[in-house]
Amino acid sequence: MEHTKLSSTVTVAKYRQLEAEKDRTKIADFILQRFTERYIRPLRGDSTRKHGFCTMAISCLMIEALESFWNGWPDTERRSREAFRSFFKRCSEKNSPLGVFAEHVEDFYRSVRCAILHQAETTNGWCIRREGSLFDPGTKTINATLFHNELEKVLRAYCSILKQSDWDSEEWQNLRKKMQAVIENCRPPSE
């Protein structure tokens, strides 16, 4: 289990070492790397091969994962709706362009997140495009590319906050709780 890779350069053992050293910068860099490898870089290739629905599905997965770190949740089981409320509320408070969805969070959650992940389509008139403005509330149209780009900025801001926060801050306590769950999930069933 100690050799399990949590990102391309950080194993469970390496993470434990960084945590023991309280190395906020290297852990924040690891979090950025982990999310970038899983949710950002796969969508940065050939733009002719991308699709807005795939982009939004990955973005929704990333929102839930990021919120589990922010809140110290071991997982988002029975908390998915709460994750989106919390995420868009924080975006609104921090003046992220994604904060515009705070006013539409319930409809977004049902008609975009749940509909894409469970039915492979949006519902209730929501549209996904890869052109235009970030969000047109009149037509319920989301530019998936801009949404994903703004989500990357939120990730980078989170990692910056980690680097600037004290080791015993709420942000770090929550990150360590989440990482305990991540590491526990690496354990084979026989251990």
C-alpha cells in the first residue's frame, strides 16, 4: 500500500513523509498535481476531439472531489447536492465567475450534474456548448470549456490558500481528514 501512487510523483509513503514534515508547499503542489492529472490535463488535448458533455461530466466529478477536500469529507455519499451548494456558494463569496451558478444550484445539480452522470444528457432545457459566454441564464446554456477553465482557477486558488494557511488551520485539518480516507481507500481488502 505504501507504494500506491496518489499522483504521478507522490506515493502513500511520500505523502506520509510530507505530512510528518508538515510541508505545506509540497503537499499543496501534490494536490494541484493530483487534480491536474485527473481532471484538467485530459481535456487539454486536441480541441476537435473534445465534447462539452465529457467536459461537464469531468468538471462535476472534480467539484465533488474538491469539495471533499475543502470540507474534510471521506467521500460525498449522500452529500453530492451539499457539495454543489457549498462549491458555488464559495465561488460566489470569492468572486469567481462560477459564482453565477449559486443562484441556479438546485436546477444545475438536478439537470446538469445528475442528468449527465446518470442519463448522459442534460434535462429541463439546460444546454452544454463549447462556445459563447460562460453561462446564459435565459437559455440555461453553459460553455463547458470556459466552465472547466474557471474550475482550474478555483483549484489553483485552493492550493494557494493551502500554501498560505497555517498547518493547524481548518483548511489543513480538512485536507488531512480527506487524505486519511484516500489512503484508507488504497488498502487492499485483505489488510
